[in-house]
Amino acid sequence: MKMTKKAITLSLGLVVMGSASFAQSLNDAKKAVDAEQYQKATTMLKALVKSQANKGENYFNLGDLYLRMDYIDSARATFTQGVTADPKNPLNYIGLGEADLFEKNPTSAKTNFDKAVDVSSKKDYIPQLYIGKAYIATDNKDFTAALPYLQKADELDANDKDAETFLALGDYYAAQKKNSEALQNYMRALNINAGLIRATTQIGRMYTESRAFPEAEAQFNDAIAADPNYGPAYRELAELYMQWANQVATEQVAKSALALTNYKKYLDLTDNSYDSKLRYAQFLFYAKDYPGLAQVTAELATMNPNNEKALVVSRLRGYSAYENKDYPKSLELMNEFFTKAKDTSRIIAGDYLYLGRAQMQAGQDSLAMGNIVKAVQKDSTNAEALEEIGSALFKAKKYDKAGDVFAIAIKENPNGKNTLQNYYYVGVAKYVDYGTKSQAGKNPDKKILADADSAFVNIIKGKSDFVLAYAYRARIAKIQDDLNAPKWLAVPQYEELVKLLTVTKPELAAAQPKELVEAYIYLGSYYAQTDKEKGKEFLNKALAIDPANSGAQERLKQLMPAAAKAPVKKK
């Protein structure tokens, strides 16, 4: 069958030709497909195939729709029927070739495409256009193979009467992020057909990718104004608002809400398919609507449990259960997820993170730490989760484990915003751990103290006026000293502390009286051995801050000369 531009009008894979009533019916199906109302379009196209069984275009459009819905076997069967019904029509050979591409068989695809060209007129641009589109229709796009066909279609459509040629070229460039070239072709398509809403929507999508958010918003609103029932425009508007929310912190709440509203509108206007509903679930997660996420993912789990994307549903169910504080359920779901995830490349940082968090809530400290470390190794921004575990262990007085966890947090994310705080917890946890074990007669390893001291040294490097770091270094030195023959190892640290609070930054002294008194008493005791007056000076400074301090009082009393005894009168 010879196909000419007069007989054919193309839009998004649907060919309009034949009688006025047939064209209208096919045009309605085309609009339904363009609006992603696939079930509605399927019903219409099946009716056309039944009523006009000798029209190859009907089979092609139905098969093309099956490919969009990922029903490849159904598509291939329909195209084969189309070839039988109308063997001189090139479209169904192209359909078979596209099905080959979906099944990653480019050799067979080329054979079918060549057959399509052979049975068509050499002046007909339609086969060239559809073959070019087929090469960019799958996830494994072949841009090199597609371009000559699209260019040939443009050449054969010499009068530029078909907007679809430029829409296809726009898609070709947009898929490669060549937005300037894509925009030129979308604009040419709109010049031919101003009502081509998908071109307007695609331009908005490019603005979104370029983070030109207000411009993208305007484009999508234009598309919606042209057709308030055009679902894809609402979907892209939702994608815009969610990206806007994630990029601009001050807009997070407002734009997330708009994203959910518009995506829900998209679902209402389309077939509410598994894939679109799954994307909505991801939106709910980004928007932190965890009760809503739990509801939608529960529906998805029963909607199509054998879908290849069911693993994503399992993941989100585990996440939502944790955020909804159903920790046992979260642990159950995350363990189930890891059992199903045979391909470890599909496991992301968040999976380890939520498994570890759920294990932590179940008291599985070691397992939790191991998984959260994996989460941090995959994405250092998850270091805060390690800090959560460290804090929980610290509050539970599991100081040895807490110190180790905070140390790992530092190692995995050394430049994190909480690094100095993490060093502090490492130091305090190890200091207390050593003291607790020592009091219990467990003879702890002195390395624990060395690690604690190192943590405080790192704090001072980053924040030289952190008083507690000097105080803890002094306390550690006191513990390391010989009680029977003291070497006064803490003197340098206490002197640094006194200098900081009395010379460098005296304004800090009011907030740290305990540490300053502690330093004065220690230094007073030290100097009293060789210079009693200097020793008294330090002790009096301690009492000036804390007059009731018994330690300072006792040491000062020891430095006072003994009172002379009264003479005994002779009888």
C-alpha cells in the first residue's frame, strides 16, 4: 500500500488515515494514548482491529500501544497479524523491528526495518520517521542508528507539513541532553501545530532539567491551560515541584505539597498504572508523607506482586514502617527485601541504613552498626545515622561501643558538619569507659585513654577555645600519672586552660567555673611543693570562685603554718 502525506497524519505513534469516521475514531485513540489513557485507547484500537481487519494501521497502532505498556509478546503477535492482514503496509514490519529492539536483538530489528523500507514508496517519509523513533524508544537507545532515518524523514517531508518529524527530532536530542537542538525542533513542531501539547510539555521538562524552575512552571501551566485534562503535564509539573523542593530548602514543604497534589491529579486523569503509582509512592517518601506511603505501597504489593519492580515496593514498605515507628514490621520487611535482592548492585545506601536502624531498635547493636557503616560507605551523608547509634549507645551507658561508633562516623565522613561533636563523644565515651572498667578492677588497656586524648587534641585543632577539651586532656593526664610518685603530668593542660579562660578569652570563664576551679586547685597543689605562696595564690583564686570548695579549703589549710602552743605555767 502506498502511503502519502495526504493520507497520513502522525502523532505519537498513531497513524490517521481512511474515511472521516475512521479518522475520527483513530484520532480519539491517538489522543487517549498521548494523554496516557492506555486502557481507554486499547479498547478503542481493539474495536478498530475487529471492525476493519484488513487495515494494517490498526494493528500497528495497537501493537505500538502494547509496547508502551511493556506487553512485548502481545505487541509482536499483533504486528504479525498486521503483516498477514496488510503485507504491503510497512508499519507492522517496523513494529516487529521495534519489538526486536525491546528484546535486545538489533540484527533482527534491522532485517524488519529493511523489509519496511522495501515495501514502501521511496518518497514516503513515514517509514523513515518510525524507524528513527523505534531506535530511541527503548532504554537501550541507539542514537547513531536513529539519526540517519530521522534526517531522511525530514528530507522527504520537504514542505515541513508534519510536526511529528520535528517532535521526533526534538525527542532525539532531548534524550541526549542536547537541549538547544531539542528546543529548536520542538519550536518548529509548534510552529506547524500550535496545539501539540506534548511539545510544550517537553520544553517545560527541559527547563526542569536545567533547574530553570519558574520557566518550567510557566510551560506546564500553558499546557494545562490548553487542555486541563492532559495528564502528562500534571506529572511533569509534579516532577518539577519535587525537584524544586529538594533543591531549595526554604521551598521544601510548600513545593512537596504541590508535587503530591499534581501527581495525584495525573493519576486521576490516567490509568493509575503500576509504574505511575510506584512513582507516586516515591513522591510520598520524598515529601515525608509516611502514612500515605504505607497505604500506597501496601496496595502496590497486592496489585502486581510479580512485577520486576516489586523489589522497590518492598524497599519503600520497609522505609515507611520504620518512619511510622513500627520497628518490628520494618525489620521484617527489610530482611525480606534483602532476601529478595539477589542482585546486590540494586541495593542502595538507604537499604543498609533502614535495616541498620531497625536492627538498632531491636537491640541488635553489632548488626546495626555493620549495616549502617555500609550505608555510610555508599553515601557519606548517612554518617548522621551512625551518630544516632552512637548517641543511643552513649545514653545506654555502653561507652565502649559508643566511642567506637563515633570514631567510625569520623573515619567515614571526616569533613562532616558534626565532626568536632563526634570527636567530643569519642573522647568522653572512652574516658568514661576507662574509668568505669578501672573502678571495676578490670585493668583496662591504656590505649583507651590515648584514643580519648587524641580525640580532644583534634577538637583543639579545629576549635582552640573549646574549654572542655583542655579539661579532659588534663583529667586523662592525671589518670596516667603515678599516684604514689606523681610527675604532675596534667600541669601543661591545666595551665593552657587557665590561660584560655583568663588571658585569651576571659569572657568564657563565667560559663566554665567548674573547670577553672579544678585547674586552680591542681596547680595550687603542684606549686605548693616548691613555692607555697604561689600555691596559696592559686588556691585562693579557686575559693574566690567557689568559697565552699572543700578541696581548696583543705589544701590551703595544709599550707598554713601551725599555730604556736601556749607556754605551760610553772606551779
